[in-house]
Amino acid sequence: MSYGNKIIVIGGGYSGVKTVVHLANNKNNEITFFDKNSYHYMQTDAYELISNEKDFAQVSVDLFTLCADLGENVCFAKQEVTDINFDKKQVITTIQRYHYDYLVIAVGSRTKFVESIKGLKEYSHGVKVLNRAMYFKQKFEMSLFKKVQESGTACKPLNIVVAGAGLSGVEITAEMASFAKEFYSKNNFLCRKLNIVLVSSSEQILKGMDPYLVKKSLKRLLDLKVTIKSQTRVVSLTKESVTLSNGEVISMDFMIFAGGIEPNGLIYKLKLDKNKRNFLNINEYLQVQRYKEVFAIGDCATLYNKDKFIAPTADVAEQMAEVCSENIMNLINHRELKRHNIKSRGILIALGRGYATSRIFGVHISGYLAYCMKKVIEKIYFAKLDRHSKKGCSKIFKM
Ligand SMILES: Cc1cc2nc3c(=O)[nH]c(=O)nc-3n(C[C@H](O)[C@H](O)[C@H](O)COP(=O)(O)OP(=O)(O)OC[C@H]3O[C@@H](n4cnc5c(N)ncnc54)[C@H](O)[C@@H]3O)c2cc1C
């Protein structure tokens, strides 16, 4: 069946999914949607996956069933995009080439496993992809179990290192510390030595963030008995230890690396304008340079509002999706494009069970209330997609 406007969206993260949902409403749009995985992974809920509050089904949405409900004009294909020929308007996947009239690049970012840190890739974990987060979750639980087994004999401490004290590093550290504390106290186990070390390259954690959020997060981490090593960085790893730039060597059972992000592999191949860190440069309408029919949104693009850099988050990725889908419809209908005015609407930092700190529309809230707000936001986001996915699933099985 031919509908008219051939639109390709690459990447089923926060920005890609929202774009597809918006554009699917117009039945003249023929949308082909690619992701290398069959699911949308909610990275913002990774901390709950690791601490066993949620299983993997609760932090992911099946893209096949989701798209089955969006309409016949949407086709999801589980294919990795390997290149794009912008002059011929073709997307090249591991399987074949696809033509587009309009293209949205929404491939996100990945953990930057810095080559110069010896042993980093071999001995540390990232949480930006679901399979790695799952592996880490299982390893964490297994390590706690091993300590229980050691009761009555040797009880060596379990040493966890988190490198990188940005939003994801801080959330994961707090969640693990809080989970382990609850786990040991609830179960009355004798062997319960757990050391969690957070390594921060700058003097303070959450560099550049609102001082209120920094202060609250720091207090919470210290209350949870997390050791913070500041103004130092990881320089090398072995299976059992981490060496820091200040010369200190820390014992390590496992390490999470949250020390930086880079664009996903596809972006490196594209001959488009990029910044020094290889993220795509885009204009105020979210188009890449030179190709007005090509948009880049979410973590893979560098966003400025006037001259102010807007840090990449799921909230920003979703706002970009709204502007991008509106501008694709404006192009199709020969209307003037909309200039974006995207700003962070707020920040909510989960800091272990029952506690979060936040700044939403300029208002600061911490404690259980902020934690409940975070849960509600996560629930609303998931419920919308899950509704489509459930309906799509019943459509497929009735066929
Ligand atoms: C632990 C953690 C906690 C976080 N907490 C928060 C938070 O509390 N609040 C917040 O706002 N943000 C948070 N973030 C940041 C947020 O998750 C990201 O900003 C957001 O995921 C970016 O969305 P995106 O659509 O750009 O990319 P992603 O969500 O990363 O999605 C990109 C998609 O593209 C696919 N893809 C990549 N390359 C290809 C290819 N070549 N072919 C096909 N498919 C491809 C991937 O499989 C993926 O599905 C957190 C991140 C982490 C890691």
C-alpha cells in the first residue's frame, strides 16, 4: 500500500519512539522505523532494574507490538543502520537499502569506554544498553549471595566502584547502596561488608548542576555510607583492582563506568557537520546542515537554545521529537518551520529507595515526595506505550 510521504526514523529510544507516535497520526505518512534491538529500553529506570525493583519487562517496550497498534502506515524493522547516502536519500541497513523523503536520526549515545584507560572495556560495566545492565544486575545479586554463603567462614568485603559522578553514576551508586542496606538488614545476614566507592574527576559530584541538588545528593550518599573519591580519575583496571590518578589502588569486585558518553557508531560514519566530541550539529529547526529533509534529535545531536548548551536528557529528547515531527509536517505542507525553544523542564534524581531530590519548573523538592513524583512520571510514560503495545499484541495474535 502506498501512502505518500516516505519517512524513516532510526532509533527506538525516547526521541525516536515519540516521533513515530506523533507522525503515525497522519495516515499519509508511510513510516519505516529501525532499531537494532526489538525493544525500547527505558534507561531512566535502569537504577530500578539493577536493584531488583523492576524486571527487564518493566523497563522495556516491545517495538513490534507497539507499532502494530500505531497503524498500517508504520512498519518496524529490527535492523541495524550501517550507513546513509544523503545524496541518494537512502538508508543502508545490514539487510538492504531503503529510500526516504524525510529522515530522522535518533540513535542516541553510548558509554565512552576510553581507550587510554587500560582494562576498562574488559573489566567494567555500562548501563546504557539493556543486555549490559542485565548482566550487571545479575552479577550484583550474585555477589550479595556469595557474601551470604561466606557467613561463618571468611567474610571479605564486597567492593563496588562507580566511576563518574554525573546523573547516572550518582543514581546507580545511591540505589545500590540503599538496596544492599535494606537487603542485609531485612534478611538478618551476618556477613554484610559492602564498600561502595564513587570516583569523581571534579571536586564536586554532579558538576554544573543546581547547588541544591548537589548538596542533597551528597548528603544522601554519605548517609548511605558511600565513599567519595573526588578530583581523581580511574587510570587502569585489573580484574580485582582499580588504580586512580592520585596513585591510590582500590580493591574491586566489579566496576560501573559512567564516566562519559559518545555518539553511537553510525554517527562516526556520517559525513555531516559535528562538534569536537563528534555529536551532530543541528540548526534551530533541528535539521542537520546541508540536508533540509534530515533531522537529528536526542542524545546524538548537540542542542543549543540561543547560545546556551542544553544537556541531553530523556526530557529534552522527547521535546526534540515533538518539534521534529511538527517540522516534518510543516515541510510536507510547505509551511514555515518552527524554531525550537527547548529548555530542561526539570530534573529528578533518584537516590535509593524512598528518596529523590528534584527541581521541577524551578521548585525544589526532596525526600519521599520527590521519589513518588519520579515514580508517577515513570508510570505515566510507561503506561502510554504499554497500552499501545498491549493492543498491538492482541491485534497480532487475532490475525
Ligand atoms: C542510568 C541512566 C539514568 C538516566 N536518568 C535520566 C533521568 O532521570 N532523566 C532524564 O531525563 N534522562 C536520564 N538519562 C538520560 C536519558 O536516558 C537519555 O538522554 C535518553 O535515553 C536519550 O534518548 P535518545 O532517544 O536520544 O536515545 P536512546 O534512548 O539512547 O535510544 C537510541 C536508540 O537507537 C538505537 N540505535 C543506535 N544505533 C543504531 C543503529 N545504527 N541502527 C538502529 N538502531 C540504532 C538504540 O538501540 C536505541 O534504542 C539517564 C541515562 C542513564 C544511562
